[in-house]
Amino acid sequence: MTPFVEALQGRLPGKVRADSAALDTFQTDGLTAFHERPLAVVFAETQADVVQAVRLCFESGVPFVARGSGTSLSGGAVPVAGGVVIALNKLNRILALDPRARTCVVEPGVINAQVSRAAAPYGLHYAPDPSSGPVCTIGGNVAFNSGGAHCLKYGMTANHVLGLKVVLPDGEVVHLGGASLEPAGADLAGFFVGSEGLFGIALEVTLRLLPKVERYATFLAAYKSLEAAGEAVAQIVAAGLLPGAMEIMDRLAMDAAEAAVHAGYPADAQGLLIVELEGPAEEVAAETPRLLALLKASGAYRTEVARDERERALFWKGRKSAFSAVGRLSPEYLVQDGVVPRTRLGEALAAIHALSRRYGLRVANVFHAGDGNLHPLILFDAQAGEAARAEALAGEILRLCIQMGGSITGEHGVGLEKRAYLGEQYAEADMDAMLRLRRAIDPRGVANPGKMLPGGPGPAPIGEPPARA
């Protein structure tokens, strides 16, 4: 045991572990292709525990990374070499819920879906809905500015965070933003959201709540090609409709979802578009025939409307279980996350298909089509020597997004996985500005180094087995 770990245990007795069972458990996150064994794990029970751990790390020059449920798909919560994991799962209290102000104050370990459950008796809900909503935490959502199926209409996490209580990398505790929709001064809460742990750790988050939706109308539209489904998205938006969500799945993703949850998706479709209208009952009723006409005109050969809440839930269950269901098709897969302009979705999907053939690897597509947020799932077998090829294909898809005027991330962040591509998206002056901001806030570089920005320790190579004690 190192002197640092002994000092950490001295400050936080009974809350620090450095045994093999704990270290092995926390050496990776949702992106299992990367791994690093931490020096120790702090199981924080109070905000003061988090502050104590951060202050000691800063004083000692030891890196740290905060972690909730570990669902990051870009490696953002993978430990830093020689560093500490600060686990926040026990900071899981909803501290206040004000129905009149439509706000909710939570600790970072609160599960996303719990917020809407707590708000439901007051006729309210929390809009951001990542597919991992039943398990991912608000702290992680804040760190990566998470989205979800309904971000097309409601925006990302940043649009729903009003205020933050934060411990900065040097241990100082500050308050950013507040409880008002119109805070005075610079949008510092917005500045913190999406910083991927490089600016410190959120201790409390004030969230904006919205009235529950009065009426949903959820549609399935089947297409003979994936590209046609992609083209339909731009046509729907161009016609003036703004659905709550528009999601696309290809045949491979549908097959995986069907095997897992039997959602009832069309067996002969090559592309499936899920569209959900939502709002006042009169509005949804007026938009329904317009949407059906648009779907038919865009080439959908079959359309279905959920007849009740049970069927609506089943439509969504297939979509939201697709990531995990693809595990039935391959021993491993990479989930990529890039964005292209909505008007170029069909072109992008055709290009990904061509790349899939060139690399000889299957790619399943399931994504938030409404905002052009692609999620190609690259299937590979590391034991068959396909890991490096999968990583190269993932990089080609990111470059494709940049070339089309999009972005290398829509909602998963940059993390470890994409930091090599950030410099391809931004000019040198932009990168320099980001690095100077980082140094100003964290002069010792202890907060989650090696993530998002170039430099710092690198990840373990993909395909290598995790280190064990």
C-alpha cells in the first residue's frame, strides 16, 4: 500500500478500498475495450467525503476520476493510471423537489429515471432520457451532456441544468448558476456541463422539470432500404413537424432486438423509423394524418400506430434494448457516436455500409435520427484478431462525420475513445483555447487527465485482457 493510499484511508476511514476485488471491479466502464487498474477506490457517502478526497489528490498530485454507474460508452470513467476512482453511487438523494418552481435538486448518484418517477405525482417529468436511463446517474449525464431519444424536441442535459454545486480540481467548492431560468451573468453551469470531469465533480445538481406530456402517438414505418428511412427524417422536419423523437434501426439491430424482447418489428424491413408525436391531444390528433401522409410519400411500405400504452412501451423497449441485444450477435462490439447534418443521413448510412463491406466487419445501426446522431455498432471478435480493424473502422466513421460537417460526438462525449480525433474537428487555435482553459481550472492536471483533450496517459490497447492481481 502506498503512503498516499494510507493517507486517503486516514482521512476517510472505512471508505477507501485498495484490494483486488475492488480494483478489478472498477478498472473499466461501459466501453470495455479500455481498462486501467486504479490505485484505490473511494466509496464516498457524503459531499464532504468527495471534497476530502479531491483535496488530498490535488495536494499529492494524484489523478482522480468520478464514477457513477459506469455506463460511459467513450471510456470517460475508465480509471487514470496511478489514480483514484471516486465512486458517487451512495450520493443518491433527491434533496428537494419544488412543483411550483418546477425544479428538483439531486445528488450526482441519483439515477436518471428516478427523477421522473419522483416528479410524476406532481404532473411533471425530467425530459433527458438516455437509453441507459434506468441505470445511468445524473452526475454522469452532466459530465457528458447526455441526450436521448427525445432530445430532438427538448434538447440535451445542458438545457435542463439550472445550477450546480461543484468541487473544483483543487478542492474549492463553488456554486454555478442557480434555480432560476434566467440566471445573471455568464452561463457557468452550461460551461461545466459536458466537461467530462476535467473541471471537477458535481455535488448537487438543480434540474428543470417539465409538465408531463398529455398525449403520445407512436408510429413504426418500415422501409425497403436504410437510406430511405434516413431520407424520410429530413422530409418530416422540412414539412414543419417537430416530433418528440425519431429513431432508426437497421435490419441487424432489429433482429437483435426481436430476439431479445419480441417487439413485433416488421420481419422484412431493411430500415425501421420510429416516430413519436407528443403534446396536447388536439395537436397530436391534427398532426397524425400529416405524418402518415409524409411517411407514405417517403417510401414507407408499412406503417403502424401504437394502439395503447402497452404497445407504445413495446415499440420503445425494442429500441432501447438494442445496444445490449446486439451482444447476442457478436462477442464484442464498439458503439460509435457521431453526428451528421440531418439532410445527409441517407448519404452517411450508405457510406457506413460501404465501409462495413470494405473492412469485412458487420455494422448494426440504431440511432437518434431526428438530430442526425449516428450510433453504428461495429461487431468484432478480438480473439479472431479483429479488434484493430474495428478501431480503424470506427475512426473512419468519425472522419466521415467531420467531412460531412458534423461532429465526432452527439451524446457520449469524447472520453478516451475519440480524443485522437478532436484535433481533426477543431482548428489549432480552438484546441489551444481548450487546453488553456483546462490549465487555468486545473493547474496540476489531476481531474480525469487523458480524457477528451490530447496529452496525458493513454489507454490500454484494445483487445488486451484486463490486468488482474
